[in-house]
Amino acid sequence: MKINSTIKTTFKAFFFVAILGFNAACNSEDPTLENEEELITDVTLKFTEVDEAGVALASTFEVTAIDSEGLEVGGSPTIGTINLTAGTRYLVEIELFNSIENEDITEEIVEEDDEHQFYFLGSAFVDTPILTYVYDDADGNGNPIGLRGFIRVAEAPIVNNAMFRLVLRHDLNKAFNGANNPNFVDFVNAGGETDLDIMFPVFVN
């Protein structure tokens, strides 16, 4: 009986240790869940007045949107006002940054350009628009991105103030019907996720 008791005790101890080792091994191999959406804390819009050939006519000015917690998750963004001149054409370049991780999100978009696209919406661009936008960049498949483009301000806008809504979509189907339209209000139908969706006030002089 003593021998049997010892064997049973040893077996139980071995079994317990084996279970702990198995659990540890499984936990170490569990895949880490990844967040597909980019964390963006800083957005910079760079405006340069240009002629029809794209030649700069004035110095570049910048308008920013900043939230130290992330523009899609924070609650206190600082957003600048876009001041434009009627009848003027502008080159618009977009820069994005994640100050929490010290990451240049612009570079990531360039590297994954086939997975990202900006849309230009809000009352400034749809219904009775005071601005029109044309993409001036494309991914390797010839589909638009939106890090660079041209905006034209109406000669005599009906209103001189509106909202400039900037949306960045990730992992969308760029071949979806209408997805290449920068003012595609039904962008969610093309699939993907939203990395950024913010509003800038626009004032036209």
C-alpha cells in the first residue's frame, strides 16, 4: 500500500506540473491581436496657392488638428480654421503623425498606399460645394490615395463658410463603383475601416 500511495502521489505531482507547462506553452504561442486602425494624433494640411500648371504663387501655410490621445479616441482636439481665397487653386498635401509612438503615419500610408484612401466631404464639398478636389497621387494600381491633390475655390461661393470633412479609409476595395470619387459620401460601401474622420471649419475670403 505504501508503494501504491507513493506512486499515486508522484503521478499526481507529475500530472499537475505537466498541465502547468502545457498552459504556459499555449499562452506563449497565443497570437497577439493587432489593431488594424492607425492611431493618429496630428494632422497637418499644407496649402500652397498654385497656377494652372501647378507652379507656386505664394508661400505654403499649414492648418492642423491635434489631440494628444488620438483624434479618433480623444475628447479634446485642437482644430484650426482653413482660410482660403475665392477663385483660387491650391495644392493640398496631408501629413499624419502619431506622437504617442513617435510614428510617421504618412510614411506608413505611402508604404501601404493600395490599402489607404482619403475622402473629402462635408458641406465644403457636397450638396452646394464651395470647394472641388482632384487627386494628384495614385498607388501602384493607379488608384487614388489623397496625400496630395488640388483644391479649387468657387469664384463666387453662395456661402463663405462651410465644413471640410477629411476621412481616411483603410483596407477598402478601391475597385468598388464610385470609390475613386474624392467626394464619395457612401464610402463605407467600399468596405474597410476608418482611421480618421475629422471636421475643419472653412472660411472663404
